[in-house]
Amino acid sequence: MSANPRPSLYLAPSVNTTTVVTTTTTTTTYAPIPLPPIPPPSSPKDPKQYPLFNATLPRSLREFPLVFPGGSRATFRDGELGEQEMQEEESVVEGKGWKLVKRDENESRKEVGLAEAVERYGRKRSYSNENMMEGIEAIPGLVTNTPPRKKAKSHPPLPINTMNTAAPPSPLPSPHGSPPPESIWPSAPPSGHSSPQPQAQAPLQPDLSLTTLLALPSLLSHFSSLPPPLQSHVLLTFLRHSPLSVLRTLHSVLTPTLARDFLTLLPPELVSLILSFLPFPDLARASRVSKTWRAIIDSDPVLWRDLLKSTRIWFGRDSENAFADAIIARRRRQGLPAPNSLPLPHPYKILFKSRHLTRTRWVTNQEPKRLTFPAHGRSVVTCLIFSHGRIISASDDHSIHVYSPVTGTLIRSLDGHDGGVWALAATKNTLVSGSTDRTVRIWDLETGRCTHVFGGHTSTVRCLAIVKPEWIDYENEHGVVVREKWPKRPLIVTGSRDHSLRVWTLPRPGDEEYRCYGADDTEVDPSEEDVEDNPYHKLHLEGHDHAVRALAARGRTLVSGSYDCTVRIWDIITGDCKWVLVGHTQKVYSVVLDINRNLACSGSMDGTVRVWNLSTGQCPHVLAGHTSLVGLLGLSPSYLVSAAADSTLRVWDPDTGELRHTLAAHSGAITCFQHDEFKVLSGSDGTLKMWDIRDGTQVRDLLTGIVGVWQVVFEGRWCVAASNRMDSTVLDVWDFGNDDDEGWEGEPPGGLYDEESDYDDEEDDLDRTQAEVDAMDQDLDGVPSDAEFADADQDQELGATDDDDPEGRSTAWPGLSTDAESTRASSSREPSSSHYRSRSSIRTRSQRDQALPSTSGPSEPQLRMLPAVDETPTRPRTRNAVGHRRRWQP
């Protein structure tokens, strides 16, 4: 298409019929008649002042039929029509008694120009009149041999003047002058005779329509030179004399062109304010108006924040920021958004959709998709987590299984432990497990290989947690509170029945593998491992007088609960014990940590839940009401939930200690539960119940008529429960989402996301990491080894079962593990450094007691000496005097 396309007039083929003996029909196809083009403007038109100048007109105004006097037909086509549009299927050519059905594709179509057609018309008329004799009737069949006459030399056909054609009569003066119109039709020779023979029909009889099309550039030139008020008057005069059909056509063109998208013209602050008045259904409809509106609505964080608050699903306590950081980290890892694509929705929009679906689907979807399959034979499921679309379960049969929640197929079976697995934690493709065989194993979930085996604990590893780097408010050595990211790289914290905790560096993928002494030899005790040879071992935290039953860790803070009735607060970077929290009168079974509120909570066998202030070591609230062992605790931004052996769950306000609801419908001890801001799922004697946490009512029973429920976990649309029925262990998986619920993102327990990398920008953080090494490094010069104070009964064997629980509760209470035992790591990203190693803080009892503060608060008595090993119920194994060297694996 040329730069300045010209409109054209396409004449319909003319049909001449001559009847002699047979009927012959001749169809003449005419070439397009080029009309004068619209002259380009002298200066570029401003689209804001001339919005219609570049507007796309409807096809009905770019191509329409015309009928000239005498019945000739033509089609006007604007020059802006593309060649492809012009070559579309033509209308069927037909006349009275005939119809052109199909044209031969191989037949070459010859088009006749208008000037040539006019010349033919003139010749035919002359030839017809010359052959007729006046007064003599033509005899049919008689052939007259009229000698040829010398034809006069005809004048060449006059060209069609389309540039200076006179305009219709107008009072307006022409800026260039209008020459008199030139006739383009040759005059027929004068003849007073009427011929009985049919005459050839003229291809076109001009009329006002053709004259107007030829004069359109001149009219436009006149109109453009008029002042705007007069232009308006002229157009309005034309419109007042236009029929309704014309007005409707103009309205269909003007309305969308003159419409203004106010959302794109207003400042973002006003747009956000206007949209904030729309309820969610109207907002969803508005986002479907156009791509621009969709991008504006989806990317407005203030709009979705206000919508979260107005619908009461804004929970605070940094939970929304943690979700947003996880979504942004995932997009960065996936290289989103793609170039030249629509803006991605703000994470708050995704959060609103996810929480809205979580609040509605779990209640309204009465028949969620359900899948049931066997697992672990008849053994008890001790741990159950849902991580990155995988179900990971551990059992007292020494095995760890990885299942698909969609199909229920066994993806991996992780075998290697020589005892029951009682602690699990996962981050990305790394799994950490603790067992009664006294080892800690690191697994690659992609391959199923055990890459590392850590020894050092002398009794069952009962609880563990992965501590990921995250931004925290930290009081430095000068007493100034600063915001820093701790730890500098992921750590593992393990608690054992040997009364101690250990801190390890979490190996990253590709690190050199390490297997402790006796890892692959069942005849050798891995507890005899010399942790000095393990480059991943960082700290040995001693201080508890009895088995460590529960722990929770975030940032630099570690909370541990023990059977010695105390709760201890540690700095996992330096290994210092900051507080010894005394108040419980019986064993502590569960602890939770809230670094946003700077508090910790503990549940005990004395039936109470205590809330501890981590800044002062005080106990501001004692939550009483349970009549038996409080074995499980859960903490969310708005609720603290406790579960006890008295068959009830209690919902508390963690800020005030006020009792919100008592969930009482079970008839036996609560063996497992999980909650979020909408619901509580609890398992007990053969039932799995769902509760509305906001009003304390029971919603439904998910499982009934079974022997017992070992574990339950949910995230987003998925819910997984491990139970025992008909003397076998099974896993039940529910999918509460519909087929169109894409983009439903789950919020993991504790808000610990697992999206960001912990090993970026390694070279940039060497100095800061070295400072951490110096802080963690302990000076052990002159400190005797463990062998120098080993007890006489060091060779006594330790049973392989977790027999600490009173009255044989190890089987009845498989789920008595804190959230820290099955939690997933947080998603805060921290650049890591190369391997570093610090010596463990192994100290003698006298040195340890001297190092610990004598008081840690008004409620803390003087610390007493550790009892002899034979006085403790757990009787942990002690090391032999001869240390063993580690073995490195290629």
C-alpha cells in the first residue's frame, strides 16, 4: 500500500445481450477508476486535537455500493483498504435470466479501462447507424457485403481528469479556481433514425455521487480553511439534515473515539482511591474491561492491602510481607516477568485470592477430591510434612517415604536410619532427619541419596529445626538495636535425650559429603564420633538437666523445652544461654517462638501454658484451664492454640492471654493438630475434626470410624492425614480446590517460606561471615576432653525406643512434637560464604556453671549442678576415652 493511498471506484461489469439467432451475453470487467486522493495535512495532526484523524473507520464507511443513472453499479473503496481485503470474495454477478456461477480459474480476466469502454461505446453507436438504411427494413439472414469505408481517424480518448474536476455548485470561492468541467463521454453522431437493433449500454452515467467523490479533496480544502466555529456550524447543518441511519453510523464511530479512559489519565493515588470504593465482585468485573485496567488493578498494592483489611483477612505480624517476599523471590528465580508481557499482579493480589479461597473452599466444598493409600505397613507415622508439592512421612519402622499428593505414588524411600525417625525438617530439595539411632542425616530429595551423616548425640535425636537467614531486630554488644540478617547461612539445630542441643551448618547442594564414624557399620556406635573432626558442627549447647523434648528457632534465637521443667533461651551464634525460664512444675513437652512479638510459649505436663517475654525473661501470662498434659502448641499471627491429653483444644489471644474458645468434642487425648487464621484440624480417638477458629464451632468431620489419627498437616488446598485403620497405616489426601482455582498459594505453618536462595553473592559477604566465625569460635585451650570426666557406666547400652514418656505414651502420643520439628525453613535470602569451621563449646560442668548467669529473672532460682548420669531416668551414653577419626566420602 502506497504512502498516500488513493480511493477508487470499482464499476460493476456491464452486460450487453444481442439476439440474432442465439443469445450471446458479453460481460465486460472494468479496471478501477482512481479517484483523487485526500491531500496530506501540511503539518502533523495532534492526536489529542484530532482524535478521528487516525481512527479506523468501520468497513461500511470504507466500502459501499453506488447506483448510477441507467442502472450501472459501482463499489466505492477507500484507499486504506488493504490488498487482501480487496481480493476477498466478490459478490455474485447476475442478471435477469442469467447468473455467473463459477469463473474458470485458468481463464485470464481482461479488465477494460473506463476510457477504452467509452471509446467502444462511441464506435458501436456509429457503426450501428452507418449500417442502417433509412426506410429499408433489414431482412433476417441476408448478408450484405457493404464495401468497407475508410474510417476517419478517431481522436484519442480524453483522459479522465480527477484532479481539477469542478465541485458541485457552491457559494464558496475556490482557492485555486475551478475550470469548467470537461466531458469525458464522446458525442454520438447525429442521427434522426431510430434503430431497431439493441444499442450498447454506456458503462457509466455520471451523477452527483461521482461528482462529489471527484470534488472531495476540494471540499476538504475549503473546509480546512474555515474557522472552527464555522466548521462546527457546517457539520451541524449537515447532521441536522441527516437521517437516523446516518446518525447511528456516525455515533458508532464517534463514541469509542471520543471516550476517555479516566484510570489512565488520573494520578495513581486518585485511581487507587476510586477503586477502593468498589467491592471485590465489581473489582473483578472492572479488571476484565481492558488489559490496561487489568494491569492497573492487579499491580496496585494499596488497593489489595485495603481489600485484605476490609474483608478481615489481613493478619499482620509481618505475615503479608513474608508472603510478598516469597513471591518476588520465586519470580526472580524464574526470570519473570518475561519481556514485552503484561505486568504481573502484585503479591498482595495473589495473597487475597489465596486467603479468600482458603476461607471459602474449605467450608463450601462439601465433597473435596480424596485419595487414600497405604503407607509404612502397620507402623506409627511419627512425622508428617508437606513441602513443595511432596508428602514426606517418617515412621518408627526406620523409614522415610516421599509421596505425590496427586497420585499417591511412592516417589522415594529414604532408608539408612537404624532406629525410628522422630524428627524431620525440609528446605527446598534438602531433608534433615533425626532418629533413635542418635544420628542426624541429610538427604537429597531429588535423588534420594543420604549425603551427610552427623554423629555426636549420645541418645535419641528427638527434635530438630532448620534455621534460615532472615532479617531480625538484634541488640548488638553496644546495646543498640539494629536490623540484620541472621544467621549468615542456614543452620540445623538438634535436641536430644542426652540433655543437650547441637548446632550444625546445613550443607548446601554440592558440598563435600561427610559420614560420621560408624555411619555405615551397625556394630559401631556413632555417638563415639569426635565432633571436632566434623567441619559442619558448630556448637554444643549444654545446660539442661534432662532430655530436650522440644525446640523452636528463628534468627539468632533458640528456645528449648526439657523434661527438667525449664525453658532455655539461647543465642545460636555465640552459644550463650540468655535466659533460664523457671515456672513449670512438671516436664515441658512443647514450645513455640514468635520473633515478631519477641515472646515464647511453652506447654507442660502440669496442664499450663506459659508465655515468656524474651527481652526480660518474665512470664507475663500463665494460661490455665487444661486438666492434663499440654503436649502440642501452635502459634499464628492472631491465635495461640494448645492441645492437651484432656481431649480439648483451647484458643488463646497471644497478646493478652485471654481464652477465646474451648474446642471440646473429642473423647480422647489430642494426638495431632494444625491451625491457621481460619480453621483448626485436630485428630484424636478415631476422628479428624475441622473447627472454625474464629467462633469455635465445629465445621465437619473429615475422618470417622478409624482407630487413631497419628498426624495431620495442611497447606493451601491440600490436607494430608496419617491414621490407623484395620490394623494398617494409611494416608488420606484431600484437595479442596476446584479445577479453576489456579494460583492458590498456601501459607506454610509459622510463615516460614522456602523460596529465596541462601547462597548468593558469596564473595561479597566473606568479611561479614568471618565476623560470625569469630563470634562462634570458642577458645578451648586447656579445656579437658569428655573422656576425662566420663562416667563409669559409659558402656551401658541404650534402648532404641523413645521410652521417656510416662505411662508408655510413646505410642499413644506419636504426634507430641512441636511445630519446630516439622516446620519448613524461612525464605529470607542471605549471601553465604565458603566453608568455615569453629570449635564446639564443650566445657566442663564447673566451667559451664561459672559461665551461666546466676539469675535470669525474678522467677529463676540458683542453678544447680547436673546430677550424675545414673541418677537420671534417661541415662544417656557417654563417650569412650579413645576418639575416632571421621571418614570422608568422595
